[in-house]
Amino acid sequence: MRIGGLEMPEGAALAPMAGITDMPMRLLCFEQGAAWAVSEMLSAKGFLCAPKGTRAMRELLRRSPEEGILGLQLFGREAEDMREAANQLSGAGFDFIDINMGCPAHKIVSNGEGSALMKTPEKAERIIAETVKGSKLPVTVKIRAGWDAGHINAVEIARRAEQAGACAITVHGRTREQMYMGHADWEVIARVKAAVSIPVIGNGDVRSAADFMAMRRETGCDGVAIGRGAQGNPWVFREIRAALRGENCPPPTLNERIALALRHARMQSDYIGEKVGVREMRKHVAWTMQGMPGCARLREQINKTQSLEELERLLKDYAEGREKEIGEK
């Protein structure tokens, strides 16, 4: 699959998630086999108006040379802002620009941004066209099935995106009204694929290699992006890589989970400082340990940790306790 002049590797991509897909998370997913990734979303107006040296701005625009192909996700409701931001950010070290027209968060849609733009197709098309004009990089778009069950217009938006110069489109098979509830409608993705000639990337309810294969088979999509299915489970990309080779991939062991959680915590502490990093890591560690014996109790303890040393001790004690239980059986 090609996106503009980019030859995209085989496998699944890491979808953008606000507050989740920062550089440490992306690095871990790339190490496990993610084909490419998209950053957390960045406000075009915020970028243009905020001092460029702020810590938040530096973090959003930071990438590691060890990462693979990486897109920068922009959102905004003003076409001129999107064009100018895309122009200025074309040299920021990313490989493509991704326009967010899928975020369902209230604070985003209440401002006429994210998935709210699906309610105004003509405006959405103009924003895409102006972003393409400003960008020196390929431009992609991420959308949802529609605003609600009565307004499923992903096909119309996709056609407009192609006409406006977008190089690819990612379709999350839920409406904004659904948020992240219910099931993703893969049939919508199939209809978009049949309607446009640019690559279509499917998104929604892919949590395993079996899901990955099923989505490609049922929708005919050119690529697959995984969001929540990668939370605490970067190994899903390893599993998919193995499946594409016709091989089986064992699930991560307890020791693998703990080792990755601790490494992630250290990376996060180096990235944004220990105090904030440990607080951010609480959700990641809870996701990583989900399904393990006693995970509910462990999560309660994780949510009280205040330092990296405390988190390391907690996970070490948990591992030793599990080994003791197994030895006594």
C-alpha cells in the first residue's frame, strides 16, 4: 500500500489516541511490529497561537529516530489554520499529516472540530483541500461512520476527501453517537472501500490477529489501524506479524508483561518527568496487567503509586507472590 510517495510496510498500524500514543507508547508498539503510527492529535490553532517552546508543544511534536513511519495528526475547524499549520509542520520530522475528523470527545465536537465536521461535508472537504495545499507531505483523513445512526455519511466524506487530494482515509466503524460503545460496523468500511480509489484503512474492534484477518477479508480494506486493542497490548502487532507469515504467536508471559510495564514506566519518566510520568503510567500498567490473577486488587494498588521506585516494588512483589502461589500448587 502506498500513501503518496510512502511505501507502507505490511502489518497493522497504531491508530492515534489522545493522551495515549505519545513517543514511549509508539516506540513499544514499533518494537513489537507496528507497521506505522499516528501521533496524538495537535490543534492547528493551538500550534499557531501558542509559544512554540512550551513543554506541551515540544512533547506533542517529539519523535524518536528509532520510530518507523509516523504521521502527525492535526485537528481544527478553520481551513486557513489547517493550511498554515500543515505548511509550518511539514518540516517537523513527520512522514505525513493526518486530519482528525473522527474524535468524538465533547470538548472537541462542541467546538465544531473532530467528528462534528462530518455534519458539514462541504466544510470538511474545504478543510482537507486547504490542508493539502499547505502541506509538503502526503495528507490522510480519519473519519467515523457518521454522526449518528440517522446520518451515516462516511462514503460521502470519503469521496470528498479523495476529490480534495487526500492520499488515504481511515474509517472507524462507529458513529460519534456511539462513542466507543457497541460494535464497529465493518460494512461501512467495505462501502467506503468500494467507493474510492485511494487506500482505505479500517479501524474498530481489532484486538487480535484473527480480528485483523477478518477485517481485511470482510471489508477489502488496504490497511488496518489498531487503537484501544493496543492499550496494554503492544504484542498484538507481534501476533499479527506472525499470522501474516503463517505462524502462531504465544501470548506474553507474566514476566514479559511486568518487564514491559516497568520499561514503559522508565521511558515515561524520562519523557515527562517521574512525578507526571508515574501518574500517566497508572492506566498503562493496569491495561498491561489486565486479565492476570488478582488484577483488580493490583489495579487499586497501582492507582496509589507516587514514584517509580514504588511502582517497581509493587510489580516485583506481585511477581514473587504469583511464583510462590504456583510453587505451592
